[in-house]
Amino acid sequence: MTLGRRLAAGLLAAGLVGGAGTSLALTSSFLAPLSASAATHGAGFDVGKGFLGAYRHPDGTLAYCLQIRASIPYSPTSGPSLNGDWNSLSPDQLARLSYVMDVHGNTEDANTAAAVALYVWDVADNAAYNGNGMPGDVYYSARAGGNRDAVLGLLQQYRAEAAGVTAVKPGRTAGSASLSLDMDSSAATGRVTALTDPPGQAGTVHLTNAVFEDTGAGESTMTGGESRTFRVVPSAGSTFAVEARSDEIRVPGASGYVGNITTWAPGATAEQWTASKGQRIDGSFTIAAATAASAPIPTAFSPIGSTQVSTRRVEAGTQATDTVTAGVAPGSGEWRTLDGAPVPVVYRGTLHGPYDEQPAPSGTAPAGAPVAGSVELTATGPGTYTSPGVTVPSAGFYTWVWRVEEASQPDRVKPFLPDGYAWSDGFGLVAETHLSPTIVSAATQVADEEIPVTATSTDTLTVQDTGAWLKKDGRSVPVTFTGTAYWVPGTGEVPATRPEDATVLTTTSIVATGPGTYTADAATAPAGSAGHIVWVWSAAETLFTRGWADGWNTRGEVVRVTTPEVRTRATPSVPLSDTARDEAVVDGEVPEGAVITFEAYRQTGDRASCTVESRVHDGSATPVPVAAGSNRKTSYWSSEVRFTEPGVYHWVETLRAKDGKVLHRGECGVPGETTTVTVPDVSSRAQTDSAVHEGATDDAIVTGVTPKGAFLTWKAHRAAPGTGSSTAVEQPVCDASTLVADTADRPVLVEKAGTYTSPAIVFTAPGAVHWVEELHSYDGRMLAQGECGAPGETTTVHRPDVHTKATAAVLVGDPVRDEAVVDGHVPAGAVITFEAFRKSGDQAVCTVANRAYDGSAGPVATTAGLNENVSYWSAETRFTEPGSYYWVETLAAADGTVLHRGECGAPGETTVVSPKPVVPTVSTSLADTGGDPGPWLGGGLAALVLGLGAALLARRRRASPVD
């Protein structure tokens, strides 16, 4: 053993470098002179507690010690070699060691290398790592000195990262792909199937001359084992093929760390093993592209068609259409597609006609064959199509001929058809022929449109020329017309539809083979009644002829069988209590002894109803005779009728023969036979406010038609206490107990609609008054009455309030007056008088005996209407004696009625009259002094008098309303 080797061993035995297992902590500077070890220190820490970090092998590989307590690996090492069973570690543990040494171990950073070394010791030699009486992280991280916390932080990071690492196993490294096509050329569709090994690999498949059915695109992603449909998109040229091609597919394989590490064996058994990262693999591989192609597909095809008219029978003026079933000729290629859709082919159809008989079939249309019209339709593949319509101008036979020609096709379609291609069906084919039936039309006219009863009626039928009259076997097809004469009793209008009571008088038939005029058998009207003979003609529809009928109640086909005509005109409208009547206008022959009676019925519901229960006038007791013979709009009048209730009344007139047989009876509710009885509408608007002892009025507004002699009266009712124009009270009462005035003795005549003012009513007591207006007929019958307490029908009667303010104090002889302040409504002509009474005792007494002032000779006029605290002043007076004086004001109406009288001695109504002060005589000489007192004494007295006068004047001014 060399000196260096022996020294190192001794140091280890003595524990000079941190105890057993810490030999790798020796710094390179310490070991280098002692050993020729192949491994040297890399990044890490050596702070006197043992080395912590990476070792560098001669080839530059950084490795980490696996055995904490083995001796220093300074002998030449062997390796490297892959090791998959180190210290019985699991593949996942080996993979995590490999990950940490791979990702973080190849470093020149001391913190990183120290953290990796700690991680390797913890996993590879865990028992020794934690065998120092404390966690290995605490014990061995001390070797990093002041960087200890940073190293431990990185250690925790690496553990978290490595926790998710698992060992991978190598897999397969090759695969294959294939494509196959399944074609349906006739439908221009197909299916492509992709297979891959390994199965289920996805890649892009490209189609040539085809697109995927679901997306319309020429490429799409497919998965191994998947099949997709496509449609063919032909290319130019006589033939083409559908091709499919896949891209290369990259198959992902197992990727990551294999469960092994790279180790270096020590040169001596007691020395350390070192390790670096193990195998890291990427097991992905590429599958080569695959291709497939269909057999050649011909491009050209020969379109043809089979045809059938949509309907055999077509009316003139309507459109004829044909049904074309498009297909290809026998031996032709399939119908081609272009841009993903069937090639559009133009079919041209010509409708020949009209012919009066079915045309004979031929291969082509005869020269000069008439043409009703031509159409085109575009077939987008095999199938059945309906052509556009051609209007059939008239009756006859029409036949279709169809053609397909290359020259008629769009330029992009022509390459798909054989050069010069043409196809046509035949002419005159029964399946391709329409029949437009003969248009049957006729005009009918009765000989006489009005006949008396028992006369006969004849009718003529004129068959009109409407164009072609179809033939069969060379002969005109016959048309049978059937005519029926109906009897409809009654004088009213013939109903729009045949009534149930219509009876057949006669039936006749006419067979026509062309235009002409024919006469029907005669029909006789029944005796003894009025009514109508109605002729109705028809011809049944057949295959060759159109049906015809002139219908019921056709103009020129109705014969009126007459009795006298009666029309009426009733008074249209009257006000209640006026009279109305009905007028019957007779026109026609009237038998001798005929009479007219009139009845009136009151409508009780929404509709007219003329029954015995609703009859209010029966004129049968007073029939009106009608002149015999010809009446030319002769009028006959009912008696005057006065209806007793408003409403709608319907008149019904009846014309009877001498024997009582009804020749005419009016209908209930017909226009012109209604009288509306109305009641004028009355509303009112009362005077809102009035003063006591002043006349108040109410305005009645009458609308509508008023009866002759109508008049208005008004009643005034005292309202309950507290009632006013704006006070909500219980239901007002207007009866004899509340009546305060009635204008029945002063009625106001109503001649027409308008506003009528009541006579003035003077109310003597304040409060609310309800007006009720009444509209009466000429005989006093009530037509309309206002509502008690209706809005706008209350007058509030006011008594004005008066308070006074007299002059409070004056000197004897000074002017004085009283002020009356009026608040409220004052009647016109009202005046205020003022009186003053001298106080003569302890009690306030105001009598003629102590009256000192009487202003009744000069009453003060007031302003009529609403006074809002308006002041009125008495005349000025002067009291000659000192004392107290009581003022009393009196407000009286124009007729002298006292509306208010003040109270004797009321507050503010007393004037105190003081005597005037006496000015003493002052001597102008001074006693004994020899001085002259006149100037200063006279001046003092003068000042005293002036001061007293100023005080009295000031008191007088405070009591005066003027100031």
C-alpha cells in the first residue's frame, strides 16, 4: 500500500472525515495527491463535513455515489454498464433515479448537484441514509453549509417531479396500412375502407374523382377499421377511375425511462459504486402510405324517357302538364355525375293541337301540325319529373312529343353524350294525348217576365258556338239539355237557392249536336195565388263535353205571376207622446172589396218579433178600403197611434180580398216599417254657489227630439247637514221631507233641443241644495227626471261672515269710524249700516236710548258675489263726550232682511273717547329772585302739550285701517 493509500485508510478509520460512509466527501484537492482514481469531484460542497455533489468520470460523465458507507472510489472503475436490479430497487425506482440524474444531474451548479446526490442516496441506499439517528435530509444536508435550505428546497422539488415517473417497456417498432374500394358505378357512389396494423390508427385519406358523402370534401381523417361512403365526381375524358391514397401515419410508442441506471463498478470491492442516468426510449414508428384504385368507369351515356300525360282531361284555359320518366337507353353507360351531382339533361316537349278528334299515331309529328306550346325540363338524374304547363286555348285533342338532343344541352354536359346524340318519342300516342272537352254554353230567355195568374210561360234555349265541337267516329258528340219549370209561391223575392216549398210544374229535354235555338214545352201557373215560375236548365258532364247549368234564379229565367204590390212607409221616429202612423202604397190590380189593416208590434229583444204578445196596436177593427181596379202607387193610411213607451215598433200591413183571403201581408221588421219612439235626454248643470236671500238657478240641457207641448219643472231639496259640492255623504234623499222649492207653478216650455234655465229660487238658509229637473209631456206625463244628488246638481248656499275692527281710542271731538270685514258670498243689493252706543253702566247695552250714532241713513253698499275678507267702512263721526262707545254693524239684503248683526260690546268694537287735556295758565314772573321765568317755563309747558298730543295721535293712528 502506498503512503497516500495508507494515510487515507487511517483517516477513515479515525473518522476524521465525518465517520463511516463519508469518504466521498473528501475534496479533490485532498484526494488527488493520494489516488489515481478515475472519478473526480464535480459540482458540489466540501465545507469540512464531507463532500456532497457529483463525480466526474474520465469521459466527462457526471455520476453520483450509490453507497454512502463504502470507501472512496479512487481505484480505476469499470463500465459503464446498464444495471436493472441495483440493490433490489423496483423498475419504477430505477426509472425515477434515471429521471432525476438525467434532468437535473448533469449540472455545474453546486446546489443542484448536492440536491441530486441527496436524492440518489435516499433512493439507492435508504437504510444507510436514514441510519444516523435522525432523517437523512437533516444529517447529510449539513454538508451544504449555508446553502442547506436551498439544497433541501431543490430536493423536495425533485421528489415531487419524480413521483409521477414510472418505468416503461420497449414495444413494437413497425406496422402497416391498406385501403380498399367498393364501387357502385350506376349510382356514382362507393365506399372506401381503411385498415391499419396496429388497429385503430388515424390518418388522412385523399380521394381522386370522388368526394366523401358526409362532408363533400376530397380528403378526410379515417381510423383503421373505418368505412366511409363517397360519391363519384367524373373527370374529363371517355373513362376515369376513383383513387384513394393515405398519408404516412406516425404511431406513438412507449416513451420514457426504462427501469435501469448506468453504473460504474469500483476498482476495489470496498469502494463506492457510482451511477448516472439509464435508458430513455421513444418507441414511435411510421406506417407507410397506402393506395387503392377502381376499375375504369366510362364517361358517356344515352338519356331517354318514357312519358304519360298527368291528366287525360284538361279544361280549356287551364294548363296541360306531362310526366317524364328520365332514364338511359339499353346498353348505355350509367347516368353520369359532374361536380358531385348527376349531369343535368334538358328534355324538350312540344304540345300539338287542337284537333277535333284523336290524332292518328305516327313516328313524328305531321308537317304543319298545330302547336299549342313548347316547354323544357331539366332532369338531374334518373327519375320522374313533371313538365311545366302549357295553356290549352280551346276544346280539342292535344298530344305531346319529347326530344333529347346533344345540341340542346349545356356545353359542360355535351362531353357526356355520344356525338350527335338525339332521341324522340312518337306523335299521337294515346298515353301522351289530352282531351279538352267541348265547352257547352247556352242562353235562355222566357217569353214574358211577368204574367197574371193562370197564364202560361214558355222558354227558349240558344246553344252557343264556343269553338270545337268534339267528334267521335266522325260524328259530333250529342249534348242533352234538361229544363225544369218550378213554382215558388209568394210575392217576395225569389230566394238565392231553391226553397223547399218550390214545386215542379214541368220538365222538358232538348238534344243538341251543335249551336242553334230550341223551344221548351210550356208551363202553366197555378190559379188563385201569386208567385214565380223559375226555369232551370242543365247539361250533364261527359268525357267529351263540359257540364253546364244556368243555375237557380238566373236573370231572364224568372216569370213573375202578379197580385197587387203593396209597399209601406211608417213614421220613422217620434218622441214619446207624439203620434205615428203607417202608409201603404198599392200598385197593381186590386179586386173589388179589398181592404188593408195595420198592426204595430213593440220589439222586446235584439230582433224584430211580431206576435200577439208584442202587438200594441190592432187595426183590424177599422180596416181601410182599397179602390178596386188598377191602383198606381196609391197611398192608404193607418189611424194615428200614440205609443205609451219608448222603444222600437214594427208595422205590418195586410191586404185582404173581400172573402178574407190574404193577397199580401207585410214582413215583420222590414226597412221603412219601423217607428222608433225616443225620449229626449236631459242633463243639468246647477249654479255652484249662492248667497242666502239671493236667487239661484239650474240649467237643464235637453238633447234629442222633443215632443210637442213638452215642458220642464225643477225641484230643490235640502241636503243633509255637512253636504256640499265636494263632500262625500251617504245616498242623498229627495222626497217630500227634504223639498224646499218647486217650480211646478212656473213651467218652462221646451220647443226643441237646447239649454233651459229654471226660474230663480231664493234660499233663506245656508247649506247644500240638490236640484232635480223633470221633463213632462203636454199632458203632464213624466218623460225624464234627473237623479237626486247627481254630479253638478248641487248648489251650496252661503251666509257671509262679518267681523269688525273699530277705532280703539280718540279724544273728544276727533273723527272716528268702524270697519266691517266681509268674508263669503253676498247677495246683490246687500248693504251694511253702522251704529254706535255710549256705555252707560257695567253691562254692554245697545238700545235706542243710548245710541250715539245711527248710520242707517247712509248705508254702505257691498259687492255682490264672493267677498274674500273685503273691508267696508262707516262714515266718520265725532263723539262730543268722553266715555266708551260700542259699535254694532248690520248686513241686510236688498229687501231689508238682516243677514248679520254685530254683538253689542263685541271685542274690537269699542272706541274709548278721552277728554282733551287742559293747558294751565303760567305766570311769566319769578318770585323774589328778580329773574324772568317766562322763557323756560313757557317752553316746558309747550313741550308737555306737544308730547301729549303726539302720544294721542300715535294711538289714533294704530287704530285706523287706513294706516
